[in-house]
Amino acid sequence: MNMTFYEYLNSRRVKKAEELLYNTKEMSITDVAMGSGFSSMSTFNRTFKMIKRCSPSDYRKIRQQAYEPEG
């Protein structure tokens, strides 16, 4: 798969953001963005949505609902 360095870097950053969104419920979306290497919220939101096809907050909600034990 051919990709530019910029595309590779953003894919790694979004992967890190995915982990933080799922594993750290107490972290704000802003903290997740900064913790995954983005320095701009608008860039983080745009890039995350382009790669994952949903916003970071929607991703967190979807993942948490999918793995909540029913009871």
C-alpha cells in the first residue's frame, strides 16, 4: 500500500487516538487529540472523520456501547 509520509503519520496518530478513546473514558476529546500527536482540534476532527468515517466522540460512544455488558 503506497502512502505518503503525511498519510502514514496521520494513520498512526488516529490509531493512537482510537486506543485512547476506548481505554481512557476520563480523557477529554481534546486530551486525546493532543495525546495522539495532533496540535489542532480542527485537524484532529477532520483527519479522524476522514479515516474512521465518524467523529471521535461518536467513535467513543459506538465502541463503549458495543462492549458494554448487557444486564
